[in-house]
Amino acid sequence: MQMTRHVNRVLHDEHMHVQSLLNRLGNLLGRNFEQAQTLNCGEARLLLGELTPVLERALARHFRLEEEDLFPRLF
């Protein structure tokens, strides 16, 4: 039972972190969509640089957890 809670927590935490980064990206793009000339390319580049490896790790870990821990329990 403890492992189930741990898997759920890890998946939830990863989802929340990725969602937070995507919200920041959406806010950055939305904030600057109306005033495209004010887009801070450095800020966007930094955010995308932060988001890319997080998504790569989160997706790899997410799928591994599902395949190794979640799906075997369901099937």
C-alpha cells in the first residue's frame, strides 16, 4: 500500500511541476501576445530552457512509473 501512495505522490508532484511551468509559459506568451514588441526573448529563452529538460525527465519518469508500477497492478 505504501508503494501505491508513493507512486501516486510522485506522479502528482510531477504533474504539478510541469503544470506550473506551462502556466508560466502561458502567462509569458499571453502577457506579451497583445504587445508583441515587448516580448523579452531572454525571459522566454530562460523559461523554455527550464521547461525542456523538466518535460523530458517528467515524461520519461511518468511513463516508466506507469509501465513498471501502475499498469502491472491494474492488469
